[in-house]
Amino acid sequence: MADTLALPQPIFDTLESLELDQAILPSYVLNDDADITRKFLLAYRGSPDTFNSYRREVDRFLQWVYLVANMPLTQLGREDLENYIRFCQKPPNAWIATKMVTRFIVEGGEKRPNSEWRPFVAKVSKEAHQDGKKPTVRRYRLSDQGVAAILRVLSTYFSFLELEKYVQSNPVKRIRQKTKFIRKKATQEPIRRLSELQWDYVIETAQLMAVDDVLHERTLFIMSALYGMYLRISELVDTPRWSPAMKHFYQDMDGNWWFRTVGKGNKERDITVSSDMLKALKRYRKSMGLSALPSPGDNLALIPKQKGTGGIGSTRHLREIVQSCFDSAVQRLNTDGMESDADNLQSATVHWIRHTGISDDVKKRPKEHVRDDAGHSSSAITDRYIDIEKRERHASAKKKKIRPIN
């Protein structure tokens, strides 16, 4: 597609601005569409991650509606939605950025749209970035997971509009052959996790960092919690939905320790705290000059800011803390002559630690227990972490001959 389309401007800003109804709408946006979409997005105010992903998908969809399709939102049909998916798979170069930027900026005390913002962002893998490779517009690719996310969010969006009687039906539901956009796979994607050696280096590295600098006692506790309690990074940050505090570690009538959190889908759950995890908590609190274990009224933020009050409210900040530990572990692996393990660890993300904890535990704990601690909605999800069957399948084929001997 030729880059002749008008440059889009961001429509929706932060959750706070939507709550205060302070939208700065581009001239091409219809007020009624913006109002109903604002109402839709505010329904997800309790989950910042969900709000952000829904805002991204709906915002860029409306850009296409106004600047490409040039037709009312209320009249879109199945073919229009299919055309939109194809557009997302190959958007015009002028609609693609090579870095994440804020949607709006403040200049001279006034907020205005950021001219560098684009609906699509080209990225490179973490490993490629560390090798010095930069994202380019021409290398933009929309993954199958990206297509699935678009279909999922827009289906939810149109279902909301239908319930509000803003549209007559949900055009996404009428796309019968979604497989033409998403490739079917015979097997599940492998769980991305750390090997036993890699995790040993990572947690040992965190311990060494804590010995060198007491500030890294926080790093050590974060790594321990991500692995030992299968936490998602979002479950450690302070959000309007949930503010993790020391008091969320609590003891039941039998003397067992638990950790309470609110996770994906705004679901509250209690996680078992192992003896090792309890030791990690005691060490962490001792480093801050606190009593060994928290009381029921201990409102201190679980992961406090270094400056100011309250807990860290940015997942990006926590990812940077984890990445610093990964980077040091990679250096140690390379120094010890384990280049292959070091190269693989360079690709790791924070979420791999959760996967590693679940994968290691499902081998020795009842999967129902792991399921509930991990917050999985069904045992089928936990089953993906069990690789015994795959090992047996490979073992049975290992001695298969290409030229059988009589």
C-alpha cells in the first residue's frame, strides 16, 4: 500500500485522562464513537495490562476506520474486518514506528499528540537487539499471536457495542475461517523456560549481587518470588487494582504461610509459601531493618520505591531489575566457558522465570496444586508444562533405523 494516507494521531491517552474525560480528539474522530469506546475501555480500569492492550488495539482499529475504510463504525461488516486484518499484516510504512513513544507530550504546559507516535511498532528480538541489530520499518511482521490478539479484542469490543445497541451485530463473529489469518499448528508452542543450570546461575548471581550491595536484596527477593511463587511481573507492581504489601504474606490457623495476590482477569488467589520462600522473605525484611515476618497490619509496600513512598508502579522498572541480573548471569556463564547457555539466556524474558518455577514443580507436586498456585483457569494449561510424554516419545524413536538390519 502506498504511503499516501494521512498520518494518524493517537485518540486515547492514559486511564486517568479517560476517567476525567480529557480526551484530545483528532478532527477526523466522531464524538459518538469516542464516547462509546471510552466507556468500553473504562470497563477495564481494574487491570492496567488489559486496559493498555485493549486501548492499543481499539485505537489503531479506529484509525483504519476513519482514514482507510472511511465509513461509519456502525456499518462495518465481515469483509471490512477481514480487510482490516490484511491491513495490519502489511500497514503502510508511514504508519510504522521503530520505537515505543508516549502517545501525548506536554509542551508549554499544554498536552498535545506526539508527532512520533504510530499505531504499529517494528521490533527485533531481545537477542538481536543485544547483537546491535535495530528494528526497521520494512522488517515489520505481525505474528500469529498478534493476529489472534486483534481478533480477540475486536470481538470483545463489538460484543460490547452490540449490548449497548450501538451496532446491530458483531462482524468478527461472522469471520468463519479465521485460519486463513492464523496458521494452525499440530503441536503446542514449547514453554520458554530456563534450564536447571541457567536458573542456578541466575539465582546465584542475584545472591552475589545482594552480598556486594544491600540494595540488591530487593533483586534477590524479586527473583525468588517470580520463581518460588510463579508470580507474573504485574503481580508485584502497585496498581489501582492491587497494591502488594507485606501483610499479604499471612499465616493460617495451622501455621502455614500463604501469599495473597490479584492476578490475570482481576482474580484473587492465595499461593502456598514454601520454607525456602519464607527464608527469602525473612532475609529480605532483615535487609530493610524489619522484623523477620510481617504482621497482619503491615502495610509496607512489598517492592518499595528507592525514593518516595509506596510501591514500584511500573512493570518496566521491575523488568530492568530482572534484566540486570540476567546480564550478570550471562557474563558469568561466558566466563565459565558455557557460551551456549549464555547465548540462550540472552533471549530470556521475565516471564520465563514463572514458566521455570511451574515446570520444575509440576514434576514433583500434584498438578492441581500447581494449577491453583499459578492461577491457571484449567488443568489443561498446567498440562502444557508436563514434558514427560514428549521425552518418552523421543526415547521410543531414538533407536529407529533408516536401514533396518535383518
